[in-house]
Amino acid sequence: MKTSSTVATLADLDVGARGTIRDFHCALPLMQRLLEMGLTRGTTVEVIRLAPLGDPMKIRLRGYYLSLRKAEASLIEVEPEAQP
């Protein structure tokens, strides 16, 4: 994961890590698609699994699982939760 001095994205989270969505850095049509899938600001997401080659990634949010390309995940800014 990136250091605290830089912006963390969903793609930066390790398997098992959780984070809260803070912002989107993409064009409006893609942002609207992500919002329709439930990826809204303030939502907590957890990385469940990465495909063998690292793409796509499986995440859990709002009680369901979602597969997301790393390229899309890298456009979603998150605030990582502290690991116990």
C-alpha cells in the first residue's frame, strides 16, 4: 500500500484490507456507472481476492461481492482502515 503522504486508491489495498471510499478521479460516465454499482462516497469496501494475474479484483461492499478491474479501482480514492 502507498504511504500516508500520498493518495491511496482501491487498487492499492491488499487482500483482506478495508477502506472507505472518499472520491473518484474519472470522467462522469464511468463515475455514474460506479455509483450505480453501489460504490458511493462513505461506503466501506473490503478486498476479498485478486485473480491469479492480479486483475480483476473481488471486493465486498453493502452485503454483496463485486468484481472490478484494477484500472477502474485505481480511479477510486479510499481511506484505508487501520489494521489490528
